[in-house]
Amino acid sequence: QVQFVESGGGLVQPGGSLGLSCAASGFTFTRWSMGWYRQAPGKQREFVATITSGGNINYADSVKGRFTISRDNPKNTVYLQMNSLNPEDTAVYYCNRVAGVTTPFSPWGQGTQVTVSS
């Protein structure tokens, strides 16, 4: 079955950096766009970034210039490098395969917690 395993979260100070990874399985990775999403406490899950199989990228305005999405097709893995983190980035981060522009397609994995705090 389709599965996503996110990792790399943790506690970081404002202004710091973290790198997230998502290992995907159960589908043909190269046929799908992949995306990162996040859900902060008390808020709805929101789109962060997507990358097509050909490498076209789309970012939410709130993370442009600070976050970088990438993918390694042979490893069925998508990454999110996060720089200049601020407390508003605190959330559980999830990956998913993407239908359309930003619409997640499959059931969610467990996510990885990112906490930005001094």
C-alpha cells in the first residue's frame, strides 16, 4: 500500500535550519508530483511546497526564499530544506503525492514535528 515515512524534525531556535526527508513507497514515484504540507496546532493542514516529476517547483508564499524542496527519484525520497525558521513554522510536517497543483492524493503518514522556539 501507499506509505510515507517522514523524518528529520526536531527543536530548533529561531533563525536555524532543519532538513526533512520523506521516503515514499507503494506507487510509481516518478509518475507523481510530490508535496510537503504542514499542520500547526489549532489550524488546518496547509500546502508548503510541491515538486513535479520533472522538477518544476511551487512554494507557498510564506516559505518562499527560505525553504527548498527536492527529490531523489532512484531513492523514492523527497526532501525539504528549511532555513531561517521562525516560530510560525512550528507544525507537524507531512509529505504526500500530489494530484493537480497542490491537492494531496493519499492517506497521510505520521508526519514529523518541527518546533521553532528559543
